[in-house]
Amino acid sequence: MRIIEITKEPVELYKILKFEGLVATGGEAKLLIGDGQVAVNGEIETRRRRKMLNGDIIEFRAETLQLQLV
């Protein structure tokens, strides 16, 4: 599991995928989320602008990310 440090919350889900380099663009992230390819806290998430908070866990492809507020 990879820890992702955030300095403020909430952060939109698609932005995390984009800024962590898991997708090339925000548009690609939105498509993949809408297609049901991303899980948040163990459940499939299709809301592209889902507000992510400290402690949330994102699963995408072979990556598991946990948000940590610093």
C-alpha cells in the first residue's frame, strides 16, 4: 500500500489518480471511474468527483493508495 500525503481535504478522486501518475489525464481518470474500474474503501466508485478524505483507501488496477492528511 502506498501512502499519499494530502495537505487539504477534500480532494476529488479523479485528481488523485491524475496527480499520482496512474492515468495520463483527468479525462482518462473520469472515464475509468465512471466505468467502475476504481474502488474506494472496498466498494466500486463511479462518482468522478467523489470527495476523498484522510484515511480513504483507493484501489485501482494493481495499486492500493491510502490518503494521509499532513
